[in-house]
Amino acid sequence: MRKFDTKVQYLKYKVLREVARHAFEDRLMDAYIDIPYTIVPGNEPTMRCCVYKERAIVNERIHMAMGGYKENPNVIEVISIACDECPMGGYEVTESCRGCLAHRCEDVCPRHAISFDEHQKAHIDKEKCVNCGRCAKVCPYSAISNKRRPCEIACKVDAISTSAESKAAQIDNSKCISCGSCVYMCPWGAIVDKSFIVDVVKMLKESDNNQNYKVYAVVAPSISGQFSYAKLGQVITAIKKLGFHSVVEVALGADMVAYSEAAELAEKGFLTSSCCPAFVDYIHKKFPQMKEHVSHNLSPMGAIGQYIKEIDPTAKIVFIGPCTAKKMEFQKETVSPYIDAVLTFEELQALFDSRDMEISELEEDVLDNASYYGRIFARSGGLSDAVAQALKEQGLDFEAKPVACDGIEACRMALLKASKNVLPGNFIEGMACIGGCIGGAGCLTHEEKNKAEVDKYGREAYEKTISEAIGVLK
């Protein structure tokens, strides 16, 4: 077993691995027959009430691994049959209630939803309760708990609710920003991001067979902390062994964006970043009045894709990174001409193992396109540092006052202040995931050391300025 944070991730990976194996071997038609028995062997259930339900859920996972339901434009979907074990009661009074005299819970309730029985035990009227949580905060015994689904708690844009019919979670696409927080937090793996792994396998096979085009892998800098069992150079070799013609750093696109975004900031005086697609989508959905302030630059993914296709118009480009929202971004009209598919690190691991690679035994290749500043885009605060450096390198007489937002809740506060003209800054660096890209839902692991790994990776290119890094493009 490879290094994953949870067994849910491991289960998801196994399905992706077997789907990729079937795709490479031209056996996709057999996937729904073979894979359920590979994942759920024998006749005894291990996770659900019976093996039949387990295999039915695996079939849904296979469908998601093959692209999911096309009628749903969102890349995040709920597997309803897998979503049946979560509490849905909202705030409830537990057995820890001591029937105290203070009744602080009653005093703070704005809707008078709390009453007491003959033993002075508190009870919550669900018809009146608005789930504000004030009662839970003041209870001296911590006797009031919130029985919300983990996915609802994880979703900071309130896009998840419970279906009245199936009692399964459901996603409001008009609110969802495809950040994948719910995917990572669901204890049952009932919320999944659609995969384009079959499309990538098809590209690689067609490129190998007819040589009409080359497939480029553009990798996010957060890759530096992901494959802990091998050296980064060995991972680059493995990517090429899959059939990719070349591996390019998305961090070089980050250098390009930092340079352009700094100039745009100096010209306009106030700007919000355009690098995180979930953050940009959040602005469009929650703060539409702030849309005009979003940087007009492509994201680093789009920028490096555009550059490669200018050099090689026949190129097929696959972004590989930690982000599920990138799967939405690459389908946009402004980005689709430059990016052909998106894979997460989870899916890259599945591709490696579908070809039975022993990565730790491979020779090391080199990945050296970008500057220190481009590489540290992967963690919160990195973009702000890069923009400040780009202003300096261009000799622009403008002082950047960045507000680095670590997570969507911090983004909401910064945007709210900016919309009311009380933000103490002129540049909002928006990162929807905690920690930045290193906290993305598509990571193999979300360990704290990943930030240190990104900084270490950046320092290996520290001798380059942004100007030197993008100078090779001219």
C-alpha cells in the first residue's frame, strides 16, 4: 500500500488504478465485470451490509473514474448509494446535560427553541432551531453537540444539504466551487471528483502509436512533497515512462503570472489573484461586485499551457497537481485551448501502479524550469512574495500590500472588507484550500511538512530571479 492519508483515499486509488490498467490494455468494456470482484473479493462484506452493496458502490466509483455523469457539469458528485451512514440531526442535547440552574443555553437562544423537562434537562425544538450554535458555545458541560455531516462542516460555501427523498448529501452547483473539501472529508468516500484518467491514457496511447502529437505533463510545484517513497527526479522519470514527451514545471507559468500580475497591480492599484480557480469561482458566485478586480491573467496552468502550444501547436497538455477545481477550470473557454486534461496526484499514483512501476528503482531526471518564487506558489503567501519580487525586478514604483488568504473563510473576510473599502491592503492572494495548493483535495498526503518541502524545492532554484526564469521564453 502506498502512502495515503486515509483508507478512503486508498480505496479510490485502487479503482482508479484498475480502470487505468484496463484502459492501457484495451479492456475497458470488462471493467464493470472485473474490478468489483478485484476490490471486493470473497463473499463476506468488509465495509457495508453486504457484498452486493459494496460491489454496486464500486461500480459507481468505476463510472466516476471514467468521467462520471456528463449531464452534471460539476466535477464533484455524490454517490448516493454510498451516502447512508451520517447523522443529520443538527444541534442536539446529549446525555451530558446535568439540568443545571444557570440555563445559559436558554438565555442565548435567539429563537426560544430550548425548553426544559421536569428534571431540568434541556431539549431543542427542531422547528424553531436555526443551528446558530450559540447554545453549544455557552454550555458548561459541552452537552450540546452538532450532528452535522462531515461534508457539510467541510464545505465553507454552504453548497451541501440533505436530500429530502434519499437522505443522501446533495450539492448545489450554483454555490459549489469544486474545491474538493467534501471529497477529502467524507468518511465513506461517498463524494468523489470525476476523473479524466481514461482520456489521458487514450492520449498517451495514440501519441505512442501514430506520433501525430506529443503529450506534455505540466506538474504543480506541490509535487515536491507528495511521493515520499521516491526522489523527485525518479518521479519525473516515471512520468516520462508513462509516455509523456516532456515534463514542464507549472511554476514557470507562475513566474510568468507573477510578472504580469505585478504590472497589472501597479496599473490598477487594487487586484485579486487569478491563480486559484476555486477562489475565482467564489468571487463570481458570492461577490460578483468584485469580479472587475480579478486579475485578467490566466492561471499559471493556463499560462504555461498557452506558451507550450505556441511553440508546438499539436501538443496535448496534461496538468498534474493537487487541485480538483482545476478540473473545472480547464474546461472553460478561456483555458480549454491550452489544457487538454487534468490529473490529481492521486490519479498519477494510480497511473504509475497500473503500469507496475517501481519508481524508487528508476534513475533520476531533472526538473529545472522555474525560479524560487514560481515554485513557492504552492503554499499560502508564496504568490504575494512573488508579486512583491516582480514589482522590484521591473522597477515599478508601487508598494504591494498583500493580504494572503489561507482558506476560503479567510478569503470571505478579505473580500467582504474589500467590498466595503475597509481592507488594509491592495492585493488579495486567494487560496481556497488551507495551506494553499499543498492542502488540495487531490494530494496523496496533507502533512504539515509539505510546506517545508515546497520551500526546500524552491531554494534549489534560488539562484534564479523571476526575470531570469522567464527570460528563456523570449
